[in-house]
Amino acid sequence: MVGRRQANQDFGTAAKTVDARDKRGYDGKNRSLAPVGMKGIGVFATKAAFRMSHTGRLVLIAALLALAGCADSGSADVQPFATEAHVRVARGDPGAALQLARDTRQAGDLNTAIQLYRSLATRTGATAEVVVEYGDVLLESGAADDAIDVYSHVGTGSPARLASLLGMIRAYLFLAEPAKALEYADEATALAPQDARVLVDRGVTLDTLTRHAEAQQCYRAVLSVESRHVSARNNLALSLALTGQYDEAVALITPLARSSAATPRIRQNMAMIYGLMGDSDHAATVSRMDLDEGATRANLAFLAATRRAQP
């Protein structure tokens, strides 16, 4: 995993390589960041979780962030996808280098992908789309500050501006700065008010700010056009659970969790909702589909304590 680095003052110079691991609580085995007290698959939290993990609100907001497209840090155990020889050859051919960078990123070899994208993004005449992709892979690695620095070089008139704004939203959410994320969500909304990505990321930002009714409007706007949109359905279910509307939350997430395409993350989100509504039996049944008995018991105890602590 590439650790966070100080943002470059001169974007035209290549950033130094840093291999130090990020210290925010990265779990290399589960490839997630989890709030204190929660174990296993499906929770991706911002730094705020470590300050507020005694509430169910942060547990659920953490799950929202994962499906909004925020960075999910790559495993430290991923083997290099491209050899040094491949990288040297590709650097002489921008088209081949870009394809190799994308393939390497897809394979989870973020260190090599960052090197390739850095070389491409700092070339004279680099496209804004490549710059945004460089920011995205930095964010995936957990280097949110560096990603923000890269996104900031995409101008307001660029066709890639919307993509850079989405990156900014996710980076600031990752850094637990939702008020700053909302500034970029507002700009993105002005550019593309009906874009599902904008609406979902804006909804997550509003949920993080505890503006749940507004967040739910964003998710419902997406679902009014695309009723099977996974992120919007999942996020609406979790947002409703935050406001105690458990029946509708369960009705929304159950088809997702029972689908043949369901991921462990979605199933564990469903377990969270059951746990917070006090249905420990269903919560345990769903949790055990992906987690061992120890993790399941720990999560149930945490959710029960969260439920008791809620007003």
C-alpha cells in the first residue's frame, strides 16, 4: 500500500516514491478500514469512525461510503502485475503505458500503477482524463491528500471536470471532512444535477453531515430513474436505518442481499440493519454467511451496545 505523501508543489515534477504504510487502521487481510468495535467484511470508515465509533450512525455511514466509490485500499499482499521490463518498455509508448497502467490497477498492483500514471500525467500535453485517473489510483491507495492535489489541476472548463469533482468529494469524505466534500458536491450538482454518481456521492456527504432527509431525496432521485441502482438502494436502506425507519430499510436491502450477485459487503450491511433494529437472530444468520463465529459475536455485541446507547 502506498502511504500518504505531502502533495507536490510542482505538479510537473514526479513525486518521490514512498512505501510507508498508512496508519489509519488499514486491515490488509480484509482490505478495509473498520471502525473500532466492528470486525470483518463490509465496513469502510473514514477517520471520523475512530472518534465516533460508539454510535450506530458512524457504523452505517461507514458502509455508505464504501458504495459511494470511496477508496478501498489495496492489499499489501498483491504481487506485482507488471515487471520492471514491461514498465520500461511501456514508458516509451504513451498508449501502451496507459493500457498497462489500467491493467495493473485492475489487478490491484497499485504501486506499479501509480508509477505508470505519474509518468503519464506529468508528461507535456497529458490529457485531463489521464490526470483524473492518476488521482483515482492515488485515492484507491489511501493517498487522499495527494489525490486532491492531482484533481485540483483539472480546470473548470475541462470535460474531465465532473470526474475530478467526484474524486474530490470522495477524497474529502475519506479524510472525514464532509463539509469540504459538500462544497465539491454542490459544484458537481450544478454541472450534472441528474447524474447518478453525483446524486449518490452527494447523498453520502449529506448523510455524513446527519442531513438524512436530504440524503434520502438524492437516493430516491436515482431510484426514480433506475430502480435497481445498487448503490442508491443500499445507501437509502442504510440512511433510513439511521432514522429508525427499519421496515423500509429491510425491504430495500433484502433483494440486494439475496441476489446471486450480492457481495459480502451488502450482506453485512443487511446484518447491521437487523442488529440495529434489535433482531439479533436475523443479524447473526446473515453475518455468518461471510464471517466466522468470533467476528459475528463481536459484531452483534457491538451493535447491541450501539442500540442501547441510541436516544
